[in-house]
Amino acid sequence: MKETFDSSSRVRRDVSTKYYVYILYSLKDKGLYIGFTADLKNRLQEHAKGQSIATKLRRPFKLIHYEYFVDKADAKAREEFLKSGYGRQQLDQILKRTFEKYLKTSSGFAFRNKRLI
């Protein structure tokens, strides 16, 4: 177990476990899925194989963004924030070019009403 010393709280933290918040773009329905996991590679394989009830009928997906955390509570809070109204606004700004690339309609305008499940 790797540990680091947090001088502000005088607590040792295990930093060997990694947590991820990730965003998938459905190539089928053009919607987004925001998730949280400790094993990103395995979780993406589960989505691809249809082993997740929430995304099974929305395959295939493209991973468009992920964030790494050493604290589980921080990762969970980030996931919940990104699913909120203000978080969605932040995503629009952070991933503006990505959305323009993937969310084009046949008329050439970006699809702005991204669905979030």
C-alpha cells in the first residue's frame, strides 16, 4: 500500500487506489453517460459488452473525457456535480470542441440538447 502524509490533517492516506469519473458519448443516441469507477479499463469493457443495464441499449460508446482522483469521496462528489445543472454548464465549456466534433447534425449545427442518463 502506498501512503502519503497529509500535513494539513495529519492523516496518512492510501494513494494506491485510483478513482475515475468518466464521460461516454453514445454513438447510437448521441447522449452522454457520466460514471464513476475504481477500474476504468474494466468498466469501459463492461459498457462495450453491454454488461451495464444503464447503457446496454445505447451502445456503442466513445470515451470523451475522464478525471483521476486519489480520494473516493472526491470522485463521487465530482460525478454528482457533473450530473447537476451547473456541472452540465461546466462540461459545455470544458468539452466545447469535443461536443462540436461529435454532436453535429446534418445541417452542420451543434446539437445543444445533449441527453444525460
